[in-house]
Amino acid sequence: MNTLLQDDIILDCRADKIFYSDFLAVRDSHVPIRKNQITGFIGPSGCGKSTVLRSINRMNDLIRGFKFFGSIQFHTMDIYNKKVDPVAVRRNIGMVFQQPNPFAMSIYENVAFGLRLNRFKGDMDNQVEKALRGGALWDEVKDKLKKSGLSLSGGQQQRLCIARAIATEPQVLLMDEPCSALDPIATRQIEELMLKLKERFTVCIVTHNMQQAQRVADQTAFFSVDLSIGGRTGYLVEMAATKELFSNPQEQLTKEYLHGDFS
Amino acid sequence: MNETKNDLLQLPNLERQPFEPRALKSILLSTITIICAVLACVPLFSVLVMLIYRGGSRISLELFTALPPTAFQFDGGGISNAIIGTLFMVGIAALITIPFGVLAAIYLAELGPYSKVATIARFSAKTMSGLPSIIAGVFAYAIMVITMGGYSAWAGGVALAVLMLPTILLTAEETIKMVPKRMKEAAFGMGCTPSQSMTKVVLPMALPGIITGVVLAVARAAGETAPLLFTAIFSEYALEPNDPTASLAVLIYNYSNSTSENQLELAWAASLVLVVLVFILNMVSRWIGSRTRK
């Protein structure tokens, strides 16, 4: 399985089949993720875009009955190889969730959390500040680092979660609808932040919002639901550079979705 | 008002009509609910009033420092050995059940919630929480008193532990489960191992709830009599863990039948001390519980 990846592909995700117990949730989806780019996952509800995203750092292992067939090649390793420790995967592939979920501890401790997990030996204050600056939150919280992370507003909490995720310098950042619980202003701040983040990290984002995909994503993967096998199985319809996908979709289904014919 | 009485466009009358049947019925029903609510407070307050009236006069330093009097000693004496005995045995029970119960709860809530072991453990804990306390006493008698060859504080502690375990286990499981899923996801997303997620994120959040469960279990065990009758019985001497040991509950049971006026008074005083102890423990658990919601 250890074929060499094309230069700029950091993660090669081949989800042949993903099951939740007997339910086939996703089939035949090949999503190559390019380095230092933002890859957007779009599609209607139940199309499996979140399932694929959460498979990338093995978060789905926590769900009972989850089974993954295929491979996700990260550097030279398939992360679904039996020898791979899912905890190690998650330390290299960070995640930001739909609902902001800071821990019930201080802002500082939230950011220091991952560093402490990794037994970080350097200047903790400095690294926390760097992460908070990276999360575009430093100026707003520098005077109240001791306050609870839960005391912040929703948008600030989400940026705290981003700062927490990037503090340990992961290579890839997964974002599962990071703005869907936020107002438009906070959404715009997170989007601007994502464009900055891609200079240092590779970002994958699931979004319901097609304008958002157009604004931030370099390439976009469109998923849809296949009702024909008697279930609701999601699959990748097509994937291309964002401009290309939106201006010149190859598949009829993509065209209809982008025109709002169904959702 | 009278001028417009026959006017079809007259505004509806919005004033209260206190003597309409509908209003009367409403007042009657409200009154009944208030009376019932007040009556619900009566037992606790009448118990407290009676205990203060009958036992309050014996509250003094001597009560907490002196040993019980003999049946032929007409005044003086205290219940120090019973207070220490109760605290000691409840303490042993807590030392056994807290680690035991919390670790089992972690398994039930997180590691194998659907496993056979967890299902059986959960079912038996629920059954055990309704276990008559006298059965716990008989059980501890069989495994401790008979094998160790005599009544002891250790046996009393084990009997109380049997009663406390299900409460601690079930409340700990419940509070661990109540830690929001997104907190656990955040922990795993940061690259926590399952044990790191548990010790660094889940347990700190569940801690107030776990402590509340422990305090309530302790409060219940402190007042139990039946299990101690079979295991620690009673003693008029200072605490000696390998020998029969006094406790507040058994002291009350023994002295309330006494013909000695002095011992009867001590039984009342011990009742007051026990109720105040349970009251304080409940306040503590409510105080800890209220800190959770911050």
C-alpha cells in the first residue's frame, strides 16, 4: 500500500466503503487532499461528507459499529493500518467541531492542554501566545487568560478551539462545519482566519454553505446521496478546483445542486 | 358602565369576579395544594423540635468528650465513643466504596457501556440500592464476623460499604455520562488517549456530581442501625477497631429501651446529633452540587 504520493498530496483518502453497523454510509469516494490548500466538502444532508472528514483522523473510531474499508494514506502510512495508533493520528491531524467545545478551564489552559499532552518542554507562555495569535484571538483575550474558556462568545470560543488545535502544530486541520453555530460576523472572521491558516497548515472543511466553499476552498469535493441501493448511501460525485467546479461542473447532479434544484 | 350596558359594542368586562364558581374552585384548589406543601414540612420540623426539646439540654462539651454512663450512673456521661465509632465506620466504608465505585462507574459509563459485564453490574447495583439494610448486616456478619471471630468496627464498615456502593456507583456513572459528548470529542480530537481524556477532562467535570453522590451515601450510611447490630453491636468503651464498636444509631436503639433516665436523655441527645450530622451532610452536598452549574 505504500505507494509514493504525488508531491503536493499530503493525504490520499480512499473511502471505498464506510459502515455504521449494517448501514452503508459512504461508498467509492476518493478524495486527495493537497498540501497548504483548503479542501471544501459540500453536499446535501446525509451525503457522508462529515463521515469522510471524521474518518481522516479516526474520530469515527469512537462510534459503535463504525467500519472503514479503503485507505487513507498520510505520508507513507495508511492511517487505517492495524499498526497505527489512532491517538497518534489525532495528534498530527487536529480537529475543530461544529459546536465550539472549549474545555471547562481557563483560556490559557485550553491552549496549553495539547502542549501538556505532548510534554512540551519549551516556553509555554510564548507558545500559547503564538497559538492565540494564530487563532486571531490574542488581542481580545490577552488581559483575561485566566478566565474560563466558556465565558467567551460563540465566535471567540470557536477561535479558541482553533488556537487550541494549532498550538501543537498539527499538519492537517479538519473543520466540521465550524461556522454553522456562529453569526455572520464571526463566520467572516473564521473564514479570514482559515485563509491565513493554510499558509502553515492543510485545511479540510465541511460546509453547508456553498458561498463559504467558494470564498475559502481551493478545491471542492461534492458529495451526494444515493438512494438506489435501498439505503441512504453517500458518495463523491466530483471533485475539482473550486472555480472549475462552480463554473463548469461535469456532472448533471452537481449542476442541479449548485443551481439549488435540490438540497 | 351602566350607560353602555346594552350597547352591542360594549367592551368585555375584564375585572376580577371573585365570587364566581370558577374563581372559587380555583381558590379552593390552590389552598389545598398549599396546605399539602406545608404538611410535607411538618415531619421534619416536628422531629427537629422534639429532638431539641428532649435532647437539647444535654448538648454540652461533656456529651462530645465523655464515655457513656453505666445504667447505675444517674447523671453525666457522653456519647464520644459513638460519634467516633460512627465516623470511623463510615470512613472505612467510604475508603472501600469511593475508589471501587468510581472506577466501576468509569467502566460502566465509558469503556464498556453495552458490555455484558456492565449490564449485569448496572442491574445488580440497581437491585442492591433497594437492598434491605438488615440483609447487608447479615451478609457482613457472615463474611466478617464469623471469619474474624468477633464483632468489630471493620465488620461494621464493610456492612455500610455494601449499602453505600450502589449509590456511589450509580450517581458516578450518571454524572460521568452527563459530561457533554462534545467535551469528550474535544479531548480525543486533541489526541488524548482514553485515560487522558478521562483524567484530564471528564473526571474534573464530573467531580462535583461524584462528590454529591458520595456525601449522600455517607449521610444515609451514618444513620443505619440494622447492619451495625450484626457487625459492630455496641460498646461502652473508647474505639478499639478490633472489638465491638459503638455508633450513634445503635446507641439510640439501645438506650431508648433503658430504664435509666440518664441513658434515655442521652438517646435523645444522640438522635439530635445524628440528625444535625445528616442535615450538615445534605447541605454540603447541595452546596457542592450548586457549584457544578457554573
